[in-house]
Amino acid sequence: MTRDYFDPSPEETVIVLVDAATVRKAETIIERCEHCDPNAPFPLKAILDWVTTSIPSVTDYVLEVPARCPGCGGELLEDALVVPAPSV
């Protein structure tokens, strides 16, 4: 089996603790989640990459508090799919 993607080793992985203020900032970029829209295209971690200016290929996130969907109010963890707000 060939490797089609970059999968960093544990030594190469960067763990970022995302504080509540940064989670709230990420929420302002979200329009709705996969529960509101089954076709939501992006994982929340893509929004977190942008907000934290982290390198997507090596970064994993630990959220201090779950993000909330502005559409339904549901909890969102880093792998939840979201629709970015149109102004982004």
C-alpha cells in the first residue's frame, strides 16, 4: 500500500491547545455545521489552521472548550464539518 498523503510521525506532530478566545474567533468564521447542512465541506480544523496560522500537515488541536455552531448551537470538535461564513 502506498502513502498518498503526508502522515507525520508523533515526533513531527505539533499539538496546539486552542484557548476559549481563539475558539470564539473561529466561530465567527463559521456559518453552519454538518448537522445544519449535510454538504458542509470543511473540517473545523481547517478554520483553526487559518485562525492560529498553524501548519495544517503537522498540526493537531486540543480545544479548551468546544466550538458552537451559530446555526443550531451544537457542539463542534476539530473534525466536525462546517460551512465557512460568506465574508471569509
